Amino acid sequence: MDKKAKKKVLQMIPYGAYIVGTKTADGEDHLMFGTWLMQTSFKPVFVAFALSEDSRTLDNVRRSKIFAVSLLKEAMNDVAESVVEGSFKSVKTERTPSGLPVIAGCAGWIECRLAEILENGDHRIALAEVVEVASGAGALLTLAALKWHYGG
């Protein structure tokens, strides 16, 4: 396989900018920037999110069986950068009904209950049912708008 062509083509796939919110074993909020999210079913509503095999977020999801995904809106570049840098204290959050952290003022969020984890590859696929949702104002911030690349 041509590695340069593979990278070029796979980076053409459009990705959104998302923040995954979980709770640690100690009950602390944990946030992770992510991009690989897709809806997989209408009835019931399921999504799949790819989590790095060595991430703290994956450990939290395995333990608690729940997570939330905030859809960042355009102009929330600073929130994305803060989460990537691990500066969680500068990020304003709100709570889902079950107490998970979501980004205040985001384009929307979903709360998910884990159904299963697919163990293939260097990322684990968390297949989860959407159990709660909230809609905000604004369009989704994309990875392209951030001028970041993750794929290939």
C-alpha cells in the first residue's frame, strides 16, 4: 500500500471537534479531546467513538460504563487547545443529568451508556447508546477549521 496516498486519502475524511467527559475512580472530572465519532443506529440511537488504547478516558469508560460527548461549536478553538494541553481548570463545564462534565455553551452534547468495546487496532471503539441529549446554538467546529490533522 502506498503510505503517502493512504495518509492523504484518510485525512480527507471530515472530523468534528469533540470533548469526551468522564469521571475518574476518585470522582474527579476528566476531559479528553477527540475526533472519531459516528452515529451507527437510529433505533435505538447508538454512536461509536474511538478511544486510544492507552487513554485515561478509556479506563474511565470501561469502569463507569458512561461518558458524555460535547460537540464544540465554531470559535471554541481555545477550549480545544486547553483540553489538549490538559488545562481543564480553564474550561467551563456544566453537568448532564447523571453528573458528567460537558462543555458550557457548546453546540450540543450527548450522554452515552456503553454497550461494548471493540478491541481491534490501536484505538478501542466504544459502542454506546445515546441516553440523553442537549442542543445548543452554533455550528460544529471541525478539525479542518482548527488546522489539525488526526488520521492516515
